[in-house]
Amino acid sequence: MESAFISVISGKPSEKEYTVSKFEIAVRLYKSYLITEALERFHGNQSATARNLGLHRNSLRRNIKVLGIKLREQGPRGVRKPAAGVKAPASVEMPAPSPERREA
């Protein structure tokens, strides 16, 4: 049976050089794909993602950690920060109300 290094999955060499079968690699890649797509669909909401995938929220978080899935950074109260190098949209200012009153 052919096998590949675990570094194929994580993208970084591991301290222990042990091998993983092609089947295990395929399963990890598919899990990673499903979780990533669901997280995007639910805008990073892990509870809704876990519910949709039929997992407990803690199981989802463990899978995210084990599979090395990168989560978007969030600011205070869940407001998402723009990605690095992307400028935030300029705020739109409302014109000041006119002091003149229209007569009907």
C-alpha cells in the first residue's frame, strides 16, 4: 500500500515522520472542504455550521484545529476585520439638513 507523509496535509513538516494512507489524505481533504464551505455559507458562525453538518460545536472546533483550517479574524462583537491589504469602505456622510423650511 502506498502512503504519503503527513506534511502533505498540514503543509509543514512534522517532527515525527509517520505515514498516512492515500485514503486518509482524501478523507481529511474532503472534511476540510466540507467544513470550509459550510463556514463560508454561514459567514463564520460555528454554531450554525456545526448544526448544519450534524456535529457538536466542540467537535467542529476540534476538526478545525486538527485539519488546520484558517478562520477569519474577528473584531469586537463579531464584526469582521477586512482582510490584510484590503481597505475598508469609506463611510458615507449624510448631508446636513437645510435650515430653510419649505412652506406647503
